[in-house]
Amino acid sequence: MGLLPKFRGKGYGKWVHRHGFQMMRELGGKCYHGGTSTENKSMVYLFEKHRCKLFRRLQEWMLRL
């Protein structure tokens, strides 16, 4: 799940995130694993607000051809 950048910071992500948690609970889920770019400040804030714990930082590598 995700939001286009133009919709970030407007409160939509909070609803989507909470709705996703509820769907997982209803299906018997026990663990949520999500991710985002460190540049996506709105989502980083949302993870923190929903008490998600940082598990791992990844690096991204790219070669333009």
C-alpha cells in the first residue's frame, strides 16, 4: 500500500495504515513489516506514531546505463 507523493502529509496515510493493521488482525496476522525511503518524512513519522520499531536500514544501489 502507498500514497502518491502529492497525497502525502494530508492524513490519508494514517487511515490507510490503520486500516491495513485492522485487516491483518482480522486475518490472524501477528507481525507487520513495512518500509519506506528515509526521504519520505511523512511515512517515517507515521511509523513512529504507530509505535513501529526500526528493524533494519537498507542501502539502495543503482547503475545508470
